[in-house]
Amino acid sequence: MIRGRVVDEGGTPRAGLRIDIKPAPSRSDDDESEGRWGKGRTRTRADGSFAFPGLEPGAYVLQPQAPRHAVAAEPVHAEAGGPALRLVLPTGLELAGHVRNAAGVAVEKAWVTYEWPVPGPREALRRVVSTEADGAFRIRGVPADVRGRLEVRPPRGNPEGWFPVVMEGVLPGTTGIAVVVVQGIRIEGRVTGPDGEPVPGVFVIASPLAGATRLTGASARLEPGETAFSIGPLRPGRYWVYANAKGEYRQSMPVEVTAPARNLFVRVPRANTLEGRVLGEHPEKAQLMFVTVGVSTRHMHQGAIARDGTFTVPNPDGAQAVSYTHLTLPTINGEC
């Protein structure tokens, strides 16, 4: 049997606390999961006591599961039949504050995460809470000797288009944290084909210019028949905006835009095509071939060859390298 009692730092019994047990791994075994958690499980009684009866002789590892307001407990090693254990569960410190928008209005149901580094394979632990109706949040059970990262993310769906807020080096015990979320801006406009027609399956992408380390990009996919797009939320700054399409269309030329921007017009050109037919004594084997057109792996188009040996592949402007690849035969290279 292994028995003991769990209390907090003030000596108050911790009732209803779950404790898992597993056999301790042997020293010759590097796999710490030799014994699986869940082989034995109990909860502490009203006086904080617990017991695991009927254990075979040997070493075991106990893992108390800390409540949300307490510090995560370290595993405890014990011998079956040994003396009663006294496990002290640290209460830990807390962080508290409010989340509001730029107008001072409380933000409800925003996600607040505090993450701190720990040694070992997990690398970090975190606590996550959501803000109350008045924008208040309270994170409990943080160790006193850490320095962590506080991140505030917008409510699910981000209906107001707010940006996440990140605060580095936040100390446990800090209260009165004031977080102000900033609403993003957007880039809006229309995208069409060369004759003003909607482009099916088109993506419109805003990508920060080189060197804009504080900016992050965004994209929007248009539904069939749509031409209007709205990309965001974005931070104010300079972006490349372009449309990416497939099939008979190709990527548009990037346009430099300073966000926010409206009434931007993006035109997607039609793609040139390379058409042909593979000839041979056994045309049915053409189904095992692919045609690849492009000057680099970044701008490359590939198409399968039909049963009768014909193929159609998008072909960018200019001279391109062409290769005919068979699944079992050597590749044939050329130019077009």
C-alpha cells in the first residue's frame, strides 16, 4: 500500500484532488512511459488523505493533479509499504487585469494565455482563461520563480477584427494589467478576369513588403460568381497584393498597396497553354506520364497525359523548360 495526505502551503487539506499512479521505470529503461498513467487512480478524502491498497512490492510514481488555482505538482516517487507521504501543493501566484478596446469598452470572452518555460520535453506550461463581461481576467496557480508571456486573443470568430496582444516578461503576482486591443484595417476592392468576368476559385493575397517585420499577411477566397474582396484584419503598412487562380487563369502581377485601401482593382490574366500529344508504339502507356513546364520549382505547372496521348498544361510567358516524366522510364527534357 501507498498512503498519504495532501495539503496546501498553509496546511489545509486538499479534498477531491485526483492522484494517478504508475510503476516507476527501471533504471535501464530510458522510456519514462514504461508504466502508463491511469493504471491506478484515486481522489483525496475530506481530510486530504488518500491510499492505493493492494500494490505489489516495488517503486511507484504518483502524480497529483493540481486544480486550476494551484501550481502544477511534480511527480512523487514512493515505495509500496513505505511510510505515509505528506504532499504539499503550492498555491502559486496570480495575474489579473482587464481587456478593453481603444474606446475603453470592456471586451468579453477574449482568450488570455499565460505561458512560462519549464525544463523537460514539454518546454512550456500555460494557463488559459477568458475575460468576464467587464473585461476582467484572473489567472491563478503560477509558480513564483518564472517570467512568462501573456497573450490576449480576440473572441471566437473575431467579429471586430482585433489583433492579438502579446506582452513578454510578465512576472507572476502582477495585477492591474491593462490590455488594449486594436482594431485592424482592411484592403478592399474587386478582382476579375481580363474581360471583367468572375474568376472561379481565386485567392486574393496581401503580403508584407520585405523588411516589414511587424506586419503579417492575410488572404481572402472568393465564392463562385463574386468579384468583391476584403482582406484583413491588417496593421497599417505597405503590402504586395495579388490574385492567385488556377485552371485557365494565372497569377496576377503584384501591386504595392499602402493599407488601409479601398476600390483596388486586380485583373487576373488568362494562362497560356502548351498543348501536344505523345507518340509511341504503345500510346496507352502515356497514362503513366506527366508533362512539367516552368523555369523553377516555385513557378512550375504539371499536367497528366490522357489515354490518347494528348495533354494541355498552363504555360507562362517566355521561354520555359519542359520535361516529360514517365513513372518507370527516364525523363525527357526540352524547351518551348
